[in-house]
Amino acid sequence: MTTTAGWVRSAGPVLHPRICAALTAASCAVHLWLAASGHHGAWLGILMVALAGVCFPCAVHIWRQSRVGALHRVTASALVMVAVHAALLLGAGGAGHAHGGAPASRVADTSGAAALLLVIGLEITTALLAATLVTRLRQARTQVTTVRTEHDMSVN
């Protein structure tokens, strides 16, 4: 299969890696937007820019070649983000964001908690997409090896 730019793409899943890469790139864009907005303090802003800088190349590699190493890094990063956002949610007493040294409000504000739960859900989805894509790529590679082996045996 040849793409419009003349690049040859190996046979394999196309939509699955594109969705995974798009979700990863969207997460990078959101982190950059949040860092630029300045609502989370300087050190968290720097951390979010660094996170986007680490994750964006993986999104490109997943989009272009579905590299397993990039998928492993995206899965690990997504699971770390689930843990971080869950800790923020639990640390704020369920009131949402309370990082940056500010105490959580005593007034029940469910908008922050809902936003964190949405982020956690999206990160779990990203991790599952990347992990299932790794499985699909391994199965496809095993099937190709099996077919080649059977072909070699029939030729001899």
C-alpha cells in the first residue's frame, strides 16, 4: 500500500494507530494550553511542557510507523498520568485541583472533580488503545512469520 506522499506503509492496522496518535497529540496540545494559561503555577507549567515534549514525538512515530517502543512509552505515560490525576483528585478531598500549594476549598466544587475524572478516563483510554495496538501488531507479525514458515516448508 502506498500513501499519497510516496511513502510505503506496511500492511497492518491503520485506523487504530491513527486514533491512538491523535489522542496522544491532543493530550499534548491540552498540556501545552494548560501550561500557557498559567493556572497551575510555574513548576507544573514547566512539567506539562516537558511532558508534551516527550509525548509528541511518540505520537508522530505511532502515526507514521506504529512503533512498538513509542506505544510502550505512551502506555506507561498514560498510566502515570492516571496515577497523578487520581492522587490530585484524592488529595483535594474530591474537590478537584488543589495543587500549586493552594488548599482545597471546603465548598463542594464538583466541576474540578468531574474534569479530573474525565482526564483519568481519557488517559485510561489512551493506555488501552496503545496496549491493544501492541497486541495487534504482535499478532500480525506472528501470522506473517507463520505464513512464511509454511510457505518455506511447502517449497522444500
